[in-house]
Amino acid sequence: MTTQVNLYEAKTHLSDLVERAARGEDIVIAKAGRPKVRLVAVEARTTPRTAGVWRGRITMSPDFDDSLADLLGGTAE
């Protein structure tokens, strides 16, 4: 079942609406009676992140932390 609330009510009761959406309820926020957005729960990751998958693919330039004066056209500290 979809619950539609107006923008003012959504601002006033945001915490409650977020909890309801997290439990799976379909919440639609409307402005002037016209649906604008749907509030949905974020799905949890099903697989753990693997550390180091970008190792060897990214390099950092030797001048990464040099002064930006030449790029900004003046002195930069």
C-alpha cells in the first residue's frame, strides 16, 4: 500500500516516515497534490567489500602535493 504525504507533513514527520520506509512501506511525497519523490529504504550489501581491488590500477603523480601557485596564477600556501 502506498502512503502519500504532502511536503509540509513530510518535513514535520520525517523521522517517522524514514522508519516506515525502512520497514518496507511505500511513501510518496507530494507537492501541491502532485507526487514528486518516493521514499525508499536503502538495500544492505549482500557481499562484503574486498580490500585492495584497485591496487596497482591507480597511481599518484610525484607532484601531487606541490604548490598550486602556477595553476592559480599567484602564490598559494
